[in-house]
Amino acid sequence: MSTSRGLFGTSLARKYWMALTGLFLCSFLVVHLLGNLPLLTGNQEAFNAYAHFMTTFPLIKAVSYLLYASILLHSIDGLVLARQNMAARPAGYVKYNGAANANWSSRNMALLGTITLLFLIIHLKSFWFEMHFGFVPNWTDAEGNLYKDLYTITVAAFQQTWYALFYVVAMLGLGLHLWHGFASAFQTMGWSHPRYTPMIKALGYGFAIMVPLLFASIPLYILLT
């Protein structure tokens, strides 16, 4: 049994925490993706209404702070444990061959998590911080409702080649992270069964492909049109 100890003490507690926060973040990805899809159709009203709701509705705001804490703790604990596992591995054990026992994404979860965390920091600075503390022009919909025009600054950001490409690379890293993490979270929680586990794995692989692909298509579409 592993004796690695992250932020939450025992190895078992750490595994449950990583699994639960990972699944919570997966649910957020779906909600966030649905809210971003109006960018593909140029629906400024729908996107600004979504951004306004996500940043003003009390329950959503409370959940968002829980989300930020989950992202931070999930990332930090993963990095701490990866460092501990590396330190615990015998330096002279030259016969170790990780590729024989696990795929590339599972052996590099810390690296992929770091890329995703870096992206989130830049992404939050570009949009969340500007939405709350920066200057965002106002926009009025057809019914006279006044919103902050996050649509305009989002489109402007994605029209920058470096940011659009960085976003795509980050989505590739996210997809590889999900490729191993999605099904692994279900297994950690004990939600496995000979009949259902293959379906969960297939769902996880589909999720790891489709969700990052749809996210990546948004800046590419805006950049190229």
C-alpha cells in the first residue's frame, strides 16, 4: 500500500479527494462548454446573458468559489504527491519501465495537470479578473437589459494568434489528462462492475476527446473567420 501523503493525510483520503474533485471539475467543463457555444454562432446576447448569470446568481457564485478551491487543491495535491512518488522511487532501479504498465497520459498526470493549471491562471486573468475588476464595456440587449460585454473581449482575445494556439495546446493537455483521469476517478470511488466498467471507460474516452475538441474549436473558428 502506498504511504504517500499529500495535503489530506492518508493515501486513501487523498485518492478519494482527487477523484471527487476531478469529477466535480468534469461537470463544470460541461456547463462551461454549453455556455461558450454561442461564440460559435455569434450570439452576443446569449453569451453575455450566460456570463452575467454565472457571475451574479448567488448560488452559482458560491459554487464557483468551491470550484476555484477544488482546482487549486486538486492541482497542488497532485504535484505534491508526484514529487513524493519520484523521491520514493529507488534511483538505481534501472529496470523500471513505466510504459510497460501504463499509458503516457497516466504516467504524466502531474505534467498535464501543471499545463492545465497554467492555462487556467492565464484564462482567469484574461476573463474572470477583467469581468470583476477590469474595464469591460457595457452592452444592452433588445429588451433593454444592461450587461457587461464579455463577448467582445472574448472574441478579441481569440483573434490573437498566440492566445488561440495556446488555448488549443492547453485543450490537448486537458484531453490527455482526462483520458486517464475520468475512468480512474470512478475506479477510485469503487464505482466499478464487470458489466458497466467498459462503458464508463468508453464514456471517459469520448469525454476526453469531444469536450476539449469542442473547446478548442471555438478559438480556432474565431481566429480563422
